[in-house]
Amino acid sequence: MGETSSGAGEDACHGTIPQGATPLVSRHPLDWFRVFGPGAVIASLTIGAGELIFSSRSGALFGYRLLWFFALILLFKWALVFACARHMVLTGAHPFQRWMEMAGPRGWLPLVFLLLALLCFPIWVCFHAGTVGTLLSWLTGTDGLLHGTAYLLWGIAVLGFVLLLIFTGGYARLERIQITITILMVVAVAVSLFWLNPDWLELAKGFLWPRPFDYPPWVSAYPDIKARPVWVETVTYVGVIGGSGYDYLAYASYLRDKGWGQAGRGMADERLLQAMAKDPAHPNRRWVRACRLDCTLSFLAVLVFTVVFVACGAIVLGPQEKVPSGTNLLALQAEFVTPIYPWLKWVYFAGAFLAMFGTLYGTIEVAPTVLRELVAAAKVGQASSLPRPTSATDTQTGRQEACPTFQMRSTPASQSDENPRETSARCRLGAVWWCGLGGVLLLAGSFAYAFVTEVKAPPGLVALLTPANLFTGVLACGLICLLNCWMDRRFLPSGLRMSQPLRALNWVAGVLFLFLGFKGYWDHGGWRPWAILMGTLGAGWVAAYLWNSGLKSQENSSARSDESE
């Protein structure tokens, strides 16, 4: 028993296929669900806002006309995630580590992503918490109190409770919660779709024939929607449905936590990459199949949710000229199930609350994961914390150390201020508090502004989210797609590179996402969003230059000190 356990641990750590890991070689569909884990997190992050709110909203406004568009966007995002994941599993290098090698001051692009994350994550947290607040205020009958801003106070209370939960659990708890929610919700919405019995021919046409995107005449009853250009409205769906760029960067890190293939063992050196390229049966290459299955199951789940809620919005809300908007983002969708039995609305409310609660929880958990990877990437190249490349000899002889979350080269205590575990803990603490307190401040500021000025309509959550969503869910995805192609070409031997179809999907997706994002920003706010974006790019470039200059000066000072001794 002892030898079996030890061998299994060694197999898992060194990327070999552990005994019983049949999903990597099995052709039985039921075995595939055994590797469905990290992808469930990504799927559930979009289910709350993406499907419950925005898919229903698109169905009410546009009917089935956007189904082909949603399917295309999900295909492109699948290509993005799979390309990123396969690189991580084959090489052990996170995208942030690769981006450090781009032309210009070392690390300028990861710093840009960090600066934009500092702005965008609190906005997303505010949106999710505020959305849960709208549901609770409607259920408790307090939606009309305090000039219609009571939902913001509910949002603050919910966010405080989530922060308490976060500090009592990590990825394992998140994965269990999200998998449970994903399975239960998929079953429930599938039953709902068949009961509603939509016009299946019209639904199929929505996938096959692109048609113009125009608001229905009755949208004039919703000033907040009428004031939004149709282009901005549809691009908002692009950013929300399927997840954001930061979700996908976190997904790559979750593969490290799971220990799939080379992930979690440090970057593979050139010899190991060449050995993998020559051996189609290499364990790391087999782990790519786990990534493909996990990504595919995740996006299939999102597609099912999208179709169901678009159909429900088109059948139930559109004919009644109703649409989720303003501070009523979740209550209308209860009508999807009440025609069966009125009491089912409480089942819907419970499910909607849990879905949005899980999305809020997961969004905050993504932040420390992304920051942890960025800090690890920043340390690469410094003598005190350079990751030890894994070689082919290590893999064959088993001389690799036990695989930690980050495998950094050990340094004497006198030369290292803190170990990687302490660094990860500090990153987690700082990121969670930044997102949590930032979300609280945005909610409290919106409440104070609306309550003190006695505005007729409280601040719109969708309007608040739009600028952040255009970057995190659209522009960031475009950049990652194009950089996937660059990483593949720059760091992998020809035998390990992406297939031509996958590479083409990433190229086309990258160009499309960038076009949609830039056009959406221009239509939303003219030159101002562009100025903010360009300013952030410039700030990242300057910050990286100063950081590298400081490191160089420090190294020179240390060298002179050593010479004097």
C-alpha cells in the first residue's frame, strides 16, 4: 500500500499518467467528466450574469437573431482557452511568464493587465453584489425604500458575507460549489426549455442566418437601453458570455494547482520540449487531452445555458415587452417557470441567488490567482527566484522535487525575504481586500450619490459595468488570442505547436475581439475611453522601465559591494 501511494504521487508530480487515470485514454463519454473541474469554475462564473441576465435580455430584445453570434463567440473563446491551457500543460509556463519576454521594457504588458485589473475587478464585484442586492430588495419588498437605493445596501451586506466565506476556503471549496451549481442548473434549464416548446425551426434559423440587430419599437419604454447604441449592447454580451480574459488567465493557474502535465513543475527546458515533440505518447501530451475535454465540456455547458435563456427571453419576456434592466435584473426571469406551477418561482429565486452568489464568490477568487501568477512571472529572471527548468533527464530519472504550487529555486534565508508560500498568501490577502473594499466603496458611493442628490433613477449597474467589461471580456480576449499564436511560435518546437485550425481560430478571434472592443469603446464614450486605455498602456510601459532600471541599479550596487569586500 505504501509503495502504491508513493508511486501515484510521483506519477502525478512528474506528469506521467497515474494508474486509473482513464479519462486521458478512454473513449467513453462518462469517463470524460472525471477531468471536468477547472472548466466548471469558468462556466459557473458566466452563468450568473452572462446567462441569467444578459442572455435573457438579448432574447427579449432581439429574439433568436443573436444565437449564431453567441455560438461564434463561444467557439472563439474556446479556442483562446484551449490554446492557453495546452501551452501551460506542455511547458509549465503561464502566459504572464511568456509575456515578460515581449519586446520593450521587461514585463510591460503584465503590468498593463495589473493596472487595468486594479480598476476593473472592483467594478465587476460591485456589479455582481449589486445584482444580488436587487433580487433581495425585490423579495423583501424594500426596493422602493431610500429613493430606490436599498438594493445597494443589500449588495454591501452580501459582499461582506462573501468576504467572510472567502477567508475560510480556497480553490477546493470553490470547485465543489461551482460543479454542483453547474450540474443542477444545466438539468433545470434543459427541462425548462423543452417545457416552453419554442419554435424549433426559428431557433435553428437563429444559428444559421445572420440578421440585423435592431431594437424593437417598444424599447422606448426603457430609456437606459434606448440611450445605449445597439453596437454597445451587443458587444456587452460578447464580454459577459463565456467569461473574461482574466478568468482564462486564472484557468491556466488552476491547471497548475491541479498538477496537470508540466503545470506546477516549473518551465520545461529545451531538451524536454524536444523530447516531447518526438514522442506523441509523452505523458505531458496526453494531459493536453484532459484540457481539451475540460474546455469543451465547459463551453458546451455555457452554450446550453445561453440557448435556453435566449429562448426563454424570446418566448416569455419579448411578447410582454419586458426586459431585465435598471434595478430589475433578475426578478422578471421567474416568469420562465411560473406558468408550470406558481410556487416554482421560489425555486427560481433560490437558483438565481445561488448562481449569482457563486459568480460573486468566484470573481473575487480569480483576483488573487491572477496576482499570484503575475508576481511569480515578475520573479523569473532574478537570480534569487528563478524557476528551475525541468529537463528530460529529470523526467526520466525522477530527480524532480515534490511539485509545489510554484517551484522556485531555493535561496538561503539571508538572501530571501520570504518563501513562495508566504508571497502567495500576501497576494491573496491584498487582492481579496482590494476587490472587496473596492466593491464596497463603489456601492456605498453610488448609494450616497443617489440618496443625497435624490436622483429619480439610481445608478445603473449595467452602465457602470460596460467600460470595464469592454476591456476584460473583449479587448483582453483579443490580446490573449494573438499572444497565444506568438507564444506558440516563439517557445515551442514545430512538433508541439498548435494545429492549423486552432491557430487560425486564434488569429481570427484576436482580430475580431480587438475590432469589437475598439468600436464598442468609441460608440460608448468617444475619445475618453480611448484616452484612458492609451494612458494605461503608457503607464505600464513607464512603470516597467522604471522597475527594470531599479533592478539593474540594485544589481550593480550589489556587484560593487561584493568587489569591495
